[in-house]
Amino acid sequence: MDDFLLSACAFVLLMVAVSLVVVLRGPGSVERMMAAMLFCTGGIASLLLLGTIHGMEIVINVVLTLAVLAPFATIAFVRAGSVLVRDESSPDAGGKP
């Protein structure tokens, strides 16, 4: 069973490496944010698998805490984007003093 979990962890880490390439070369900020969330999710999954393989309860607890906190980055990204869109569509955004 440990071999299967270890190979699953290796596969997840390979997908994390692919998402890191997308983060570095992504065409836009939305694609980069989605790849960063994939990076975060893959890291959480691989750490959970490694914590399960080695039976380390503290690693599992820390990773689950990170999993709960990770969506807040996406929420902050969406909120910041909506503020930027609102600022660009305001009548004062024409560059007039």
C-alpha cells in the first residue's frame, strides 16, 4: 500500500511541477492564479500522502489547516480584481485631473 501512495505522491508532484511552469509562463493573471491554486492543492495532496505514509499526525494537521486557509487567497484575488474593474469603469478613470 505504501508503494501505491508513494507513486500517487510522485504523480501529484509531477502535476505540481507542470503547474509551476504555467505559473511562470502563464498568459494572464487569471490563468496564473488558477495554476497557483493547482500548485497549492497539489502540494496539500502530496503532503497529506507523505504524512499518511509515515504516520505523522502533526503534518496531517498542519496541511489540513493550510487547506482551510488556501481558498482565502482566491477570494482576495477575486476581490482585488473586482475593485480594479470598478475603478477602471468609473467616470474619473479617463485620466482627467
